[in-house]
Amino acid sequence: MSVDDHLKQIDEIDRSLQAILDQRARLLLEVAKLESGLESGRHVAGVESDKQRLAAIRARNEGPYPDESLDRIFLEIFSASRALAAPIKVAYLGPEGTYSQDAVFTHFGHSVVAIPETSISSIFAAVEGGRASFGVVPVENSTEGAVNHTLDVLTETPLRICGEVRVRIRHCLLGTESSFAAIQAVHAHPQSLAQCRRWLDEHLPQAERVSSSSNAAAAAHVAGTSDLAAIAGETAARTYGLEVLESGIEDIKTNTTRFLVMGRQDLAPSGNDATSLLLSAAHKPGGLRAMLEPFETAGVSLTRIESRPSRNGLWEYVFFVDVAGHQKDATLAPVLEQLRMELPLMRVLGSYPSVS
């Protein structure tokens, strides 16, 4: 067969793909009509069932596309299809161009209404008040540790954790001036300046380092200038019309931030879940050991534990504990019931599909 014959076949496949996507969209719109009488939070299951579909697609993938490419392709198909029925509103920590916005797109695809908020508290308020269906909040960074503001709000909110997202933090030097020698100052959030210290020392020793409220704000500030640069992600470069002068300038290449997806409903088991708990140990010798012992006895794996001062008493603490499994699993459910009876505080913050 000639090249033209192959290209003709590709065109025919493209038309077939388009017809199949149209058919999928029409079916989804019919489902939306059938579900119109159900409570508005029903599409939580739709988002998470898409995650299960992605897992199934990976399982049957035989190439040549790598799993990551298929994830991106199908996530955007799912996202665009959902938007035809009812665009999902998702609150995140703004302004536009932040890694928090990247987390929204990573979890939901780009066909959502992403709502930038000015603080973590306002993200929770947006979901609690119904301005958004979901909120995406940072909870920990692999180099900086826990985001305490998020943990503090989690002790009070009625919202449920219904997902997690992990975003690889790849810092880029953004600007319009290709000559590093011409750059007089670099603007960024203080954490990002610290995370890129060695690269800045080597490549931009002459440049002043200026703190900004966020990397996205730094990118917005330097847009249109010729002697300033910012540290931010590629999304910020696209948002503010900047060039990526250098990518991957962070000192620690594994730097990752974990985000929680907050909603108003619990999720059904997916088969590969994690559960987040808020616990308080009895204030007596051996209290912490007694709090953790039921997990070990039942063979439940603890994946994370973080303490925060309790607001109810001096020198008292609450513990945020992540465990493997769903709260309804036969192994975990009895442990939670035991802790509920024995501990001063035991609250399930949510069960959600685990991201390994």
C-alpha cells in the first residue's frame, strides 16, 4: 500500500472515531435525562466511575500508546462528555495558573468550570454553600510537609474527601528575555524560591529574588517586562503569555504535592481505596498505642499519620490517619466501629479511590 492509501485509511478511522464519540455523547445525555429527578450530587459517582474506566483501559492496553497517553486522551473525552450534560464547577486555590488548577485538570479534565478562590477556607465555603460541586485543596508536599490550614479546616467541615490528586511540581523559569544575564530579578512564592535555590545560585547569581503571594501572581507581575522572570508551571506560562526559558529548575526532582478532592457525598467502594480518619487518643499513658493497635491486629495498613493541636484543650492533639481500604470493607469496618466506641473522637473524613 502507498502512503496515500494509509493516510486515506487514517481519515476513515478518524470519521469512525468521531461517529462513536457522538454516539457516546448522545447516550450520556439520555442518562442525564433519566437521572434528572435524582439529587444533584449524583454526578460524584460519574466522576469516580470514569476513574474506574481509566483503570480498565490501562488493564487492557497492549500498546503502542503508553498508559499515560491513554489516560490523557480518555480523561478529556470523559470530561467533555460530562460537560455536555452539566458542566461541573470546581473551586481551587487561585489565581489562574497555579499548581492547584493543574490538580483540577488532572482529576476532572479541562471541560470543567474552574473557580479560583483566594484561600483554602473559601474553597471549603464554596462547596459547602453550593457555589461549586467540588473543591480541590493541597494537603501535603513531599518536601515541605503537611498543609496545616487544610488540616485545621478538615476538623470542622461537613464535606467529605472523595478523591486525591498528586501533582509533580515541575518549576519553570518564565519570562520574555532569552538572555539570563539580562534578568535583574526573579519573582516567585518563597517556597519555590527556596526549592530552586541551587539552580538560581548557579545560573542567575546576579538576579534579586523577590517573594510573591503565589507563583501565578509572580507570572502575572512579570508579564510584559523584559528584565524580570518568574518561577511557575507551564500552565502559568500559557495563562500569562510567557515563554518557558528553562524547565525543571527545582533542586529536588521528586517534589510532589498531594491534593484532596472535597465533595458532599460518600463514595461507594472502587476495589482500590484509601480512607482518611480524624482521631483523638485517650489522654493517658499508652493512649496513642491503644489508638493504633486495632489497625495492626486487623492487618490494616496505615499509610500516613499527622498530628495537629486540638482546639478543645491545651496540649491535646488530634491525629489525621490514612489507611488502606474503604470504610465499608469487611476488614476495616469493624476496626472503625471499635475505635468509635473507645476513642474520645473518631470521624471518617472519606473513602476514595487510591492513587498509587
